[in-house]
Amino acid sequence: MQKQGQSIVNNQHDELGEFTQCWLSGVLKHSGAQKVICFLSQVSGTQLFKMAEGDTQRNDQRTIKLTYLEHNHVKNKRLNTDYREFNTLTLCMAEGRNFNLHFSQCSEEIKDLLFEQSEHYSLTDGEVEFMPLKNSQQRVSGVLMFYYPSFSSYKQSDRQTIHTLNSLAVDRLASALKKQQKSLEAKLTSYANNTDIPSDLNIIGNSQAIKTVRLTISKALHINRNVLVTGETGSGKELIAKAIHQFGNRRNEPYVVQNCASIPEHLLESELFGYQKGAFTGADRDYIGLIRSADKGILFLDEIGDMPSSLQAKLLRVLEEKKVRPLGSTTLYDVDVKVISATHQALIKKIEQGEFRQDLYFRLAQFPIALPALREREGDVALLSHFFANNYAQEQHQATPELTKEFIEYLTTYSFPGNVRELKNIIERCCMEAPESKKLDKIVIIQVLNELMMMTPQRQNENQQTGSLSSQIEQFEKTVLMAYLEKHQGHLQTVANRLELSKGSLDYRLRKFNLSAKEWRY
Ligand SMILES: Nc1ncnc2c1ncn2[C@@H]1O[C@H](COP(=O)(O)OP(=O)(O)OP(=O)(O)O)[C@@H](O)[C@H]1O
């Protein structure tokens, strides 16, 4: 598509490409800007990608370049997951309002997006504007970033016409892009899988389940939405909260933790909301409370399912009004906190039973993350075992033990009711019990598991709390057989006697579970 005085670089020869060109040409013309770059958010997510840019000066001609869905741009780290450096861009996206900066105030990343590095130095003036693109439902779908050579050119831009053009374009772009969503998201997923996010987030695991969780977390890093993390005990909920703080846009702000189950109701209330001197007996000073201490940062509320109803109502008010009133005070204080809450309980069930407020649930679960149990993360037991063994050896200034194949194979048959925390504990105990050779084999793991089983008699039952009744009974039967084989070093007649089974019946059961008594003869 060629217009008078324009050189168009169009790498998308389709209807959407043509439409985008018309729209951006219009926007450029009415803005008086030298440059415009269009970023759109991923259709079902929060990542931004660069879709198109227009430059009135390149080669002294008006150039519109479409870059959307280009593989190298999707892969380009700076334009996607890792856009935490794009503070103003992200802010514009999150808050849905315009921002202006003098070019010299922009971050290096923003400057790099607008110009080649060598060009930065010659620019002494210029205004950068970030304008949210809203669809007909007022949802922010992207951002237009303009560069004006001077403040006066910015002042002269025809905002009204630009807004009209945008409102005409955004829905159309969104629906056209939706059609291409699958291929884009596949690329973004493979991009995310190929980066070093795993070590970045300190969340170890290579299973599909944990990759999906990491991808979800990367979306939660830079948006000001409350996050609810659900998962079994010891599965890493707090680790996720820490990662969101450590790698998200609030990383330089406070991270405040409160466990809602560990203290009585009145103490929890004063801890969270603070109090004024004299508010109750013992209140001998003003206390700002944890919510205000977390201002601009993150408040992590662990075991949120145990929060008493009266406090649920109070917390809801804080989240809705963004204001806190300490006990005994009449003053309301503004607060800006991102709440990450965690629970191992089924909150939906608690809502049905009238024990948890539905309105609070929706406030807390603006961004839900469901953490899979360790037994659902294929291959991760081995990875985590090596990780914990390495850590332990480093802490103790010892050589890292070798985890043999049989050790790992045996370990992976266990169902880890205590999840990653339990695995960590088991590996550390195995390291303590390691023979001089530093070789951890099956004997070590069997011993340690048996010791743990003896220490927690109810453990066998806890260990079976998933699956159908018959599969739980089978798992229990297998555990008992292994424990007796271990105890009697694979002596079949003794095991049969102790379990009051005929030798034939014991043989049949061992075959059923693919167990060989030989392995216990040491
Ligand atoms: N994917 C992981 N990679 C490395 N360490 C992990 C991982 N998941 C959990 N851990 C470790 O396991 C232990 C338990 O994790 P965490 O305390 O986050 O679990 P939780 O779900 O919050 O537990 P609870 O339900 O008891 O509050 C911690 O030492 C944590 O560092």
C-alpha cells in the first residue's frame, strides 16, 4: 500500500496489516509525533509485544513498519516476559492512563526502543508520551508510545482525533489477533521455556506442571493484582510469594508476612490494622500495623482460609477502599498493597459452608495460581533431590553425595504427602546418613523412609489420601510389604509369617507390585 510521500515497509501482506497501516498513518498524522510504537498485550495474558512502529523521519519519509508476530520479536526478551524494566510502559498498561516523560528521563530500555543507541546522545530535547489503548469495554489492550521532537509539537497534537481512531481500531485488532492467538502463545510459551526463568525465580522443576506455574507467575510479576496461591502443604506457596516479590515490579518495596492461623483473633487484628496508643489495655504506643508497613509493597497472608469472619470483612474494606483505620483511631490512612494470600484449604468449599466471604475471595483471587502437588510433577523429584543434596553439602562444607539411580527410582515411588518440604527433609536426612563413600543408594533411602514412617504413625494413612479407595488400599498394601521386606531383609518366610500370609499369597502380592525380595537382601 503506497501513499504519496510515504514509504511503507509492510511485512504482513494481509487484511490486518493493511488495516494497521491505515490506522497508524492516521495516528501519526494527527499526533505530529516523529515516532509511534504500538504495543499490544498478549490476548489472554499481560505480556506486551511490539506490533508496529511508524517513523516520519527515517530516510526522510514516513515509514510504517509492522513487526507483529515476527518470530524474532516474539523471542526478543526485552519485549516480552522480561518487561519489568519498562516501568512507564507497564505502569501505563496497569493503570490505564497517560504518562509523559522528557526523553532524558526515560529508562535506557525505552530509549533503545525508540532510537539506535548512537542517536540518543544527539537528542537533547523531546517528549515521550505513553497512551493506553482501551477497547470498547474500557479494558486496556495495549499502549501507544509517541516520541515528539519538542514539547510544543506534543502540545499541538490532536488528541480527540487520535482517541477516535484508536477506539475504532482496538476492537478490530483484538478480534483479528485472537485468531492468531494460538500461534503467538505457542511462541511465547516456548520462549518462556527456553529462558533462564527457572533459576531466576528460584523455583526448581522441569515438569510441564511447574513450567506452566512459572509462566503464570511471570505474568503476575508486574501487574498490581492480588494473587491467591493454592496448593497442598509444603508445595511451595510461600516460595512463590517470595519470587513475586523478588522478581516483580515491587521488588524494591517492603515484603511483609503474616500467618493468619498462628495467632488469636484480637492479636491478628491489631497486628494487621495497627492501633493507636490507649486503644486497649497494653497499647502503650501507636503501632502502624502490617498492612501499612507493606505500603507500596507486598503483604503475604499465609493460611488465609483461617482468617476469622470479622477480620475478613475488615480486610475486604481495606482492599476495596485502599484505606486503613487503626484500632482506636478515627483517621483513615491511604495504602497501596499487593496482597498475596495462600491456603491449602478448598476456599470454594468454605464459601459454600459460609465460612469464607465470597466477595473477599474474588478480591484476593484476582490472579489465582494453583500449585500442583509434588507427585503430579513428573521428573521433578530427581531434580529437586539433587538440588537439596547440593545445598546441604554446601551448607555443611561437605562433598556432594552421589545419588544413585536406584536411590532416585525408589524415592520416586513415594507419594510425598508433605510435598517439597518433606522431600527436602528426606534428602537432608539421607545426606546425614550417607556412608563414607558418599554414595546414596537404596539402602539409605529405605532406612530413612522407614525411620520417618515409624516417627509418624499416621503418616501411612496421610500418604494415601488421593485417588480411588482401591488405589489407596493398594498403595498402602505396597508400603506395608516394602516395610516388612526391609525389616526382615527380604526373608520371605519371615515376612509371610509376620503378615499371616501363605508363602503363595505373599509371592502373588510381590509380583503384583513388581517387588523382588532379592533387593532387600544385603
Ligand atoms: N520448586 C521448589 N524449588 C525449590 N525449593 C522448593 C520448591 N518448592 C518448595 N520448596 C522448598 O520447600 C519448602 C516448603 O516450601 P513453602 O514453605 O513455600 O511451602 P508452603 O506451600 O508455603 O507450605 P505450607 O503450606 O506449610 O505453608 C521450603 O524450604 C521451600 O524453599
